[in-house]
Amino acid sequence: MVFLPSARAGQWWWEGWSSSLWRAHFWLPAGITWDDLRNTEHFTFPNFYHVWLYPWLFSIVLIIVRCFFLEPYVFSLFAQAAAITNWRPAPPVANSVLEAVYRQYKVTVPRAVVKQACEDSRMSERQVERWLRRRHAHTRSTKYDKFVDCSYDFLCHVAFTALGLPIMYSKPWLWNITLCWEGYPHHSLDDDLWWYYMLYLAYYWSTTFIIL
């Protein structure tokens, strides 16, 4: 019961913010409301919440395919053929004091912090700086990592281009762009376009998650 007022306040804030963001007179033509864009027997309209659900789920599938199939059985073979190794420098000796400093400052450590780290770790200033550089070198992306990332991006873009061409070719508004505004916003969303956008968004989410 203690958290009930704050929960209600958060709900009121979210509803107020959402209603301000999705004002019909800003996004839609005059005389059209969001209720006019509900699915009917003849029209299927985009659902905003699909963007926050399906791409996330599909991105998990893409990450699994990349990590457990593409990278070990495809990309690694091309990397070997190109003489690209997955070598990286060995990590420095574990040191909790310097590890905390590195996590906070990386390699751009203020001079005062370096001196304090020297006292806490009982190491010289040169040893501390060398440790930080070696720690940073161990975490940097190798040529192999960059090759895998570029290969994944290239493969996805080629696949989506090959998939998008027949989808776009079959749409009449590709050849006559005035059809994009004829009867707007009462345009039904085709299943093939829905899948194309969901999968493309999933690709971007997958690359985002991998980078993080």
C-alpha cells in the first residue's frame, strides 16, 4: 500500500505523456482519429506495440543463429582463408584496485587517481599505467571480431535486399508514388511488408545487443 500512490502517479504521468505524444491532430489528417484506424474486415493497420514486441523476439533468434551457426561454421572458415586470427593480448594479473580504476576511467585516468592507485596497489606509476594499457588492449576488438561483425552486417543486408526486391516489385505504389497518398491513412498493411519490417528491426536490435 505504501507504493500505491507512486504507482498511480506513474500511471497518470505515462498516460498524459502518451496522449500528448500521439495527438491525432498532429499525426493524422483533419477529421481522422485513432479510432478510425482500428482493424476491420477490409483493412489491417499497423500496430504500434508490435514494434516493441516482435523485433525483440526475432532478434534473439538472429543472435542464436549468428553465435551458434554463422560464426563457428561460416564466418570462421572465411576468416581462416583470409589468414585472420582471433589472437588478442593476454590479460594482466588480476588486481581489484586497478580493475576498479579501469572500469571507471578506462585509460584516461586523472593523475591524482593514478597516484592513489599506486599507493593502494603498492606499484609504481609506470607499472600502473602499463597494467591499464594492457587491460585495455585485452578488451579491444580484434581483426577477427571486426571481420565477423562486418560479415554479419553484409550477409543481412544482402538477404534483406534480396527479400525486399520481390516485395517492393509487387506493390503498385512503387511505380506510381501518388498512390501513397490516395485514401491516406486508410492503407491496409500487407503481411509481407509486416514481416519485412519486423525482421529488419530485429536485425538492428540484434546488432545493438551484440555491441552492448
